[in-house]
Amino acid sequence: MDLHPSPFAPEDFPQMDALDGFRPMSAAMGMKYQGRDDLLVVAMDEGTSVAGVYTKSKCCSAPVDWCKAHQEQGAARMLVVNAGNANAFTGSYGASSVKAVADAAAKLADCSPFEVFMASTGVIGEPMDPDFITMHMARLMEGGAGSLVDWHKAAAATMTTDTFLKVATASADIDGVGVTLHGIAKGSGMIAPDMATMLSFVFTDAPIDAPVLQALLSRHVETSFNAITVDSDTSTSDTLMAFASGAAKARGCAQISELDDGRLETFSEALSALLKDLAKLVVKDGEGVSKFLSITVEGAQSDEAAKRVALSIANSPLVKTAAAGEDANWGRVVMAVGKAGEMADRDKLSIWFGPMRLAHEGQRDPDYSEAAASEYMKNAEIDIRTDLGVGDGSATVWTCDLTHGYITINGDYRS
Amino acid sequence: MDLHPSPFAPEDFPQMDALDGFRPMSAAMGMKYQGRDDLLVVAMDEGTSVAGVYTKSKCCSAPVDWCKAHQEQGAARMLVVNAGNANAFTGSYGASSVKAVADAAAKLADCSPFEVFMASTGVIGEPMDPDFITMHMARLMEGGAGSLVDWHKAAAATMTTDTFLKVATASADIDGVGVTLHGIAKGSGMIAPDMATMLSFVFTDAPIDAPVLQALLSRHVETSFNAITVDSDTSTSDTLMAFASGAAKARGCAQISELDDGRLETFSEALSALLKDLAKLVVKDGEGVSKFLSITVEGAQSDEAAKRVALSIANSPLVKTAAAGEDANWGRVVMAVGKAGEMADRDKLSIWFGPMRLAHEGQRDPDYSEAAASEYMKNAEIDIRTDLGVGDGSATVWTCDLTHGYITINGDYRS
């Protein structure tokens, strides 16, 4: 299948220097893809803490089961990611594959298997032979510095239907010491579970205890990866993990063990911004994307209610096809507000497309201009804002349009 | 816009004789459409009882507000349906338009305005001038028998983006007297709120009190119109109403006033079958449809849970595009089960496409044949069945695939 690059593909990528405590390596296993790296191994220094957020799917993949079961102990020494096979819906064989990889990695890194974390993306329901991974992982670990790759190449090894590389970097200040956050992501479609699961990993040299890192990750995922949607479908494998090596301690930055530690402030902001950047990149590479939509709902009963209404708008096939057709069809926004199930009052509802108010107090705005609204819809990035007028809750989510490209990618081939 | 006829368009339509107590009439108002009837008026005998089920949208249309407010009194003398303008999100002007039509109809039929029921389908947010309707309605009512049309023509006057007429008829036996149920429907897409709202009306000569009729309608809507989805979007105007003239009393059939009256049995079955027929016709004319999908979920914790999982599968863009591509992609069914939020156990899950079991106990079926599964997907009607293995609840819903045709209809034009 020929994938057209997204029109939002960045022209250049941020520089990402080597990060103390992390040794990224990649290899071409040929598990499914040929002529490209499809295995990422990140070895980590002793003392690295870990946090994770995973798909809520009741049918999650074997590696997700593994990560959820073992992250509680808080320490990580290896991350192993493969592209081409999701190891999902693979029964007991799938679980034994993950264990085989973890055992092999533990021997190589001289750590507990429970300090090895895995993520897999690719075909669902296909048994995954762990030997591919263990063989190439051993070769990488034995190769020393010669096996190391930069973070761009690390990210590239995790891609499936992605049409561009997704990386971001940020920095923060703790105790007057600069720390770095590197993030990589893959995903193209909120998900297409047989090809395009969302995976993202954040690496930092900041010294932060696992429970604190977990609390920050759980907080900021709500306004980043949990605020995006491409097609409302949720992968069996979605995984977001953060690893903190603590290497910045060597530069005078003391360990942070409490969530209310004031020194966390710039780090928390940097993490939030980094996750938002990565999440938006996933949407901007949404399958078949031609428009990037920011959906803001204000005046809801609560922030949670606002988010549910925003997702109702963002997931509506009719709103998304209207965007694809450059149709300022605010009536479909009314429909999506109405069906969301949250408190709304038709006669208090206002809707803006960009700077233009199109609907106000339950009817078309008196100043509505079809020509101006249509002109606005020609933009590549479109802001849709709704005021429900029933409270103070607000939320923003991001999505893309629904195009012939999506149908072609997901329907016009036999996987 | 050129609408391709659905491949499921029936080759012929059931004969529908005149029905005692109802006088259907239609006219070409030219409100939006030209060269076709776009107004349906059904005058009804005194003593006709009424029941209705409406959209749950928080932003419902002015006619829905009117019908909900006045159906409690239980009696109906007129139904007025227009195509071309939905009178939705039209503020106080919309409410006054409905009142103007009801007042005019009440004068013509010598009844209370509260015995007049209205439904409108078409563009959203466009003020609807009631004079179009009142003028043509008066002409029809004054035309006597010369204004009468058959039920096929009555149904045709309510169509918008429908590519074929949707009618059904059934009969039942009460006190040894044959009674008739005629049903008409329009809708093409669960909804496209600016064009393709779902409206359906059932007319019967059976003598049934309004509360009993309401109870039957509310019960059977769950397994018919509330068990279909095209694109998960819910109209501001969806309306299903039933009218019982009681004319069969003249043939010796006594009034039914209790829901537990044993004489209701064949009527209840006939109503259920009629509503299912009409609901399936709406899906078979779903925007861009090429496949008709029956989704059955068994082994759920409850019937309600089964229905939520079935709708999660039926609304999944990835399941729907796979069907369009004739791809036996059972992994996407796993995904849709997993995201539904209902109790499921990956390792107890089984999935059948038609007669073939593709997945069993959390992994691909040992006897899985890609070739046979692909061959099955070439059928126009596809059955997907899932056993969750966690209880006794079951449900079936119907949907269509998601095709380039849907994108073209909803995205490739300026409405």
C-alpha cells in the first residue's frame, strides 16, 4: 500500500543530544518489514525510575499485561520495542513470548526480568516468535558503543503506518541544574489495532522517584494523549511510558521524592508541553489527514463534561467529513453537542469557527456570513469552539478530518 | 449531488391498501426540492390514539419539542411532515412556526392544536416559513377524496437523501378480526442532521388505547430503530410515531385498554416485525452502503451490556472500513470489544464471521482459513457474531460499511 505523506509532516526535527543514563540501539530484524530497523532497545542505568499509562482495552496485548504487572516496583533497566507484530490476542503463547524476551534481556543487562519493559506494534492475532528479538537484542547489547543510535533513529525503529518521524524535546530546571526530556512517539490513527497502535516513550535525566513520575504522567496524559482522537477506536496496545535515569544528580540536582516539591514546577510544565507536542504529532499524521482540528468546549457543567462533549464533536463522522469538504457545517456541531449526553441547553448554545461566531443562543448568528465561514474552512488548521452556557467547565481536544484517504488506508486492501 | 442508488434497493414494494380511519395526502410545496412532493398530511378519524419515541438529543428540533409536549393527551387528528427544512436550531421562530402549522391544521380538522403532530426533515438552522405548509395543507384538506394518495406516495413525500422508498406492512388478528399495520420510514444514515434525519410512522386500524400503544412502541423500538446505526451520529429530529384509528371496531374488534390483554399477542409480534423491517431498510440505504452487517453479541453480562458491545463493533470505523474492503479483519472486532467498556475476558472471547469461527479463547482459531474467511466477506450481507463468555446476555444490531461513498456524500460538497 502506498501511503501519502501527511501534509503536516515537519520540515525539520529538533536536535536531540545523547542523554545521560540511556543507551538507545536499533536493529533490522525483518520480522515483518524489510530494509528498515524494526527493533528498538534502550538500555538504562541502574536507578532509573519508571511510570506508565496504558490502553483501557479489556482485550489488551501481552506486553501491556506485562508492563502493568511489573511497573509498580518502579525500576527499569531495559525497554524493548518491536514493530510488525503487536503480540495481541495471542493467548498463552503471547505471554510466554514476552517472558522469553524479558528473561533474555535481564541476563544481558544483569537485572531482574521485572525491570524489563516491552511494547509491540503491528499485526494482531499473529503468534510472535521471541527468537527474532532475543537474537538481535543480544547482538546489540554485545556491540557496545558501536550499537548506539541517535534518538531520531530510535524513534524510526518503532514506526508502522506513520508517514513521518515523531520526536520532541524539552528542558527544565531543577535546583538550578538543567535537565532534558526527550520524547518519541509512533501512531497514525488513534489506532488501527493491526497496524497503527500508539506508543510513546519519554526519557529524562532528572532524578525523580517513580511514584512522583507516575503522578505527573497520569496528570498530563489527560490533556495530551487522552485528548486526541482520530477515529474513536482504541488500540489493544496503546502505551505511554516515562523513564527517569537520575543522571542529573551527578551535576548537583537532588532526588525528588514528593509530588508537592516546588522544584518540580518547570519539569512538570516541560513534561506537559512535551506530551502535548507528541500527541498533536500523532493527530497530524492521522490516517488520511488533510485538516487538523482543535475542538474547544467551554461553559460546560464540569471539565469532564466539557471533554466528553468535545470528544463527541471530534469523533463525529459528520463533523469530520464536513471539515474534509471545507464545509462550515455548524449544524453538525449542534448535532454532536446534542448527542453527547451531557447537560446542554439548545437555547444557550454558541458556536465559533475560528474568530467567527456562527450560531448564538439556539439559532444561526444574525451576522452569519456563509462566504466568510467557507473561506475560513480552507485553512489547514481549524479551530471549533462551543460555549454551552451552563457552567464553567472547559476542555480542548485535537482531531483530524475523515477523508477518502482514511477509507483507502483501512478499507481498500487486504491486510 | 448525484446519489447512487443503494445496492439493497428492493425490486418491488409491498401492496398497501387504503386503511380505514386515515386519509394520506401529499403536495409539492417547493420549500427546497423542486418537481416532487415534499409535504405529507395524514388526516385521522376522531378517536385515533397516538404514541411516540423521539431523539434523545439535547438540541432537538422544534417539532420534536411540540410532539413530546402534547402526545401525553393521547389523541391525534393530523400528522404533518415536511421535507427540505428540519426546523432545528431555529430558536423561538422555530417554535412559533410549529404552532402556526398546528393552529391552521386544527381549524381545518376541527380539532385541538394539541391533536396535531409534526415532523420536519432537511436543513438545520434555517428559519422555516410556516406559510408554505399552511397554504398547501389547506388546499389538500379542501380537495377531499381528490387529494388522497396511496401509502407509497405518502412515504415518497418525506424522503430527503433516501435512494429508495421505505415501506412495510403487516397484519394481525384481534378477536378474530384482521387488523392492518402500515409503516413508512425515511432516513439514509443513522442521520446526517442537515439532510437525512430518521422519521418513521406506523398506522393501524386496531383499537388500542394510547398508553398501551406507547408501551408496545417503547418496547419494540429497542430491538429495531434503537438497534441500528450508520455512523453513530444522532439526529436532532429522529421521530417514530404510531397512530391507531380504531376503525376495526366497526368490524367487531373491541377496544384494548390493558397491556396484559392476551388479544394483543399477534399485534405485538406484527408491530415488532414491522419496525425491524423498516429499521433494516434505513440501514440498507445507509449513506454509501455496500455491505449490510448483522452484529450479534452473546455471552455478555446482560442484554444491555451485549447491546453496548454490539454497538461498539457496529460503530467502529475500522470494522466498517474492513467490511467495505472485504477484509475478514477479526482483530478489529477484538479491538471494538475491548474498548466498549463492558465486562469481557480476552481469553474467553470467540468470534465468528458467518458460519466460520475465526478466533477462540483469546487467540486465532486453530482451524482459521484466511482463504475461506476472505471468500465469505464477498457476500453483500455479513453476519459477525461474538461470544464474550462471561454471562447470558445477548443482542443483535444492524449497520452498514463505511465507504468512499459516505465520504463523498458527506464531505465532497458544500451543503
